[in-house]
Amino acid sequence: MLRLRGRLMSAGHGLRTAMGALLVAVGLAVITGADKQIEAWLIERSPQWLTWLTTSV
């Protein structure tokens, strides 16, 4: 049981660090306006049915 706890604690620490880095990256993208460019790029490359589905709801 203690071995499993140690592995979970280790994984939790790594995931917390990754989540923090992801939040910083998203925050910087929003501040710089890069999120709009990424969104436009994704919309251009998404299938038409997906765009219709997400905008019709």
C-alpha cells in the first residue's frame, strides 16, 4: 500500500507541474492574442460538419 502511495504522490507532483506550465502557456496566449490565431487555424482545418454541429447548438 505504501509503495502505491509513493507512486501516486510522485505522479501527482509531475502532473501538478505540467498543469501549472499549461496554465501559464494558456495565460500568455490569451494576453498576447495568440489564442485567436490558434482558434482561427483550428477552425480553418476542422471538418465542415463539426463547425455546423458546434454552431447550431
